[in-house]
Amino acid sequence: MDVAGAAGSVIIGPVTSPPQSRARAERLDAARTVDALHARTGVRLTLDGPCPGGQVGAAYVRWPDHHRSVLKWRPHSRAADMEAGPLAVTEVLRLGGYPAPATELIAQVGHAVVLVQELLPGTKIDHLDLRSLERALELNRLQTDRLVDRPDIPTVELFLREDGPGYCLHDPLRRHDRRSAALEHWIADVGAEYPAHMAGHDAVHMDFHPGNILASGGSITGVIDWDGAARGDRRFDLVTLRFGIHSKNADPRVTRHLDAVLDSLPEDMLRPAWAHMSLRMVDWAIRHFTSGDVERWLDLAEQRVK
């Protein structure tokens, strides 16, 4: 999971990370991973340079036939879990025409899952404008009821009562300062009021923010990084998007429009989703970034604390 650095840009990244409670995210060693993948599968890929952004990292690779793909690495994960969850979600969406990447190769390499995925056209959106926001909202609506026939796909777990697997940790908020401790107390209260898992049969990306939305020529060409995807309520992704545009460079018209969308959501959906994202981003900022970053995420989190 990535949050803003000193420059004030916003990236919300993977919802999986090392199990050590205070550890920073491990990063991809692309050259070693390509060699390990070759040893494991016999497939020889050529490293073609790192992909921009991200805490865990990704790299461009070329196949023997010279087509390019994206190499990804999920530490402390199991291939079987990825196939039964996130990859199953994207396959269902792709069959319906949703612009999610195909997975071309998956392998278990030690404690990590190595993925080689389709390189979609376009470049990531640095800042949403109103036109791009409307297209993102349209894509989000396409996720509705897509998993109604897939009860086998795991549901979103919110971690409001207990720690997540290396992210959404409660203790850093309790210990950081009085302000973050008060937020954690509110999050725990919300967790006591609502179920631990999200209801619904929608496809949920879990990391739906501008850095994972690709565009070209004014059109959205793809949504990437579905590594935490699960079954639940697709409107959760709109809450994630609101955190994803929290930047001093954000277009205030976009912020106002998205806030109005969130205002229309039912309380029993919005409150636990907001609590999850507040925990997720403040915890990550405390453990990885500066006190100024922590304050900025607290400013946003507290906007909907009641």
C-alpha cells in the first residue's frame, strides 16, 4: 500500500504486505525474480525496465516472441489464493468486456506469487478531471452484481476490530498521538456496529484510484492492480477513490462531485468503508512516511467521523 510522500501526490497501493507488524513493504528485485521464474517454469523473460510508482514494485518484461507484459510480485502470498480470489474476479469482469488485464503466467516462487500480466494500453491518470471522474464512475457501475454466481470468491474483510495481514494495523494509531488514538477508537466502535465482512455480490477492486486507471486520448483504457480484489459492494471503491484524490493538487470540482456521490450512499455502507480506508491510510502513513503525511490523512479521515 502506498500513500503520499513529501511531494503531496497520492498513490494507494497493494492491500497485501509483509506480516511483520512494523515492517516496510518489501520491494521487487526484478532481475532475481525473472531468474527464479525461469528456474520454476522454464519460461525465459527478458527484463525491460521498472514500471513507475508503487511500494512493492512491478517491471516490464518481454516474452521470447517479443511482446511486452508486466511482471508483478506478491510477497507472503499463495498462488492458490490469488487464483481463487483476485484473478477469478478479473476473469469474470474481462468476460463481460471490462478493461482489466489478463494474467498470462502465475507461479509460486518461495513465499511469493509471481504474476505476468497483460500490458494494457494507456498511461496512468495523474489527476482526475470531471470527464475522467464520470468515466471512472461508469466503470464502477459495471462492477455491479458481477459475482452473483460466484459465492466461492471471498468477500472483502474490513479489519475494523482486529489487524489486517500487515496493513490496517490498529496499534500504530493507538500509540502515535491523541488524535490518531481517537480515530482508532471511532474505527473500533464502527467495527462493533457492523459485520466484519462486506455484504454484496459486486466486484470490488479495493485499490481504485487514479494511479491504477489508465487512459489514452481522453478515454479510459484499463484498470490495473486487482491484487486485493474480492466480492462485496462496488461502492467501496468510490470511498477508496476519494482517498486516492486527496492531494493539494486535486481539482476541487472533482472533490466536490465525488463528495456529493458519497453523501448519497447509505450510512451502513459508507461508515464501515470510510473507517477501513481511514485505518488503512493513517496506519500506513505512520509506519512509512512523515508526521505531516499522517496529519494530512487524519484531516481527511476526520471529515466523516461522527
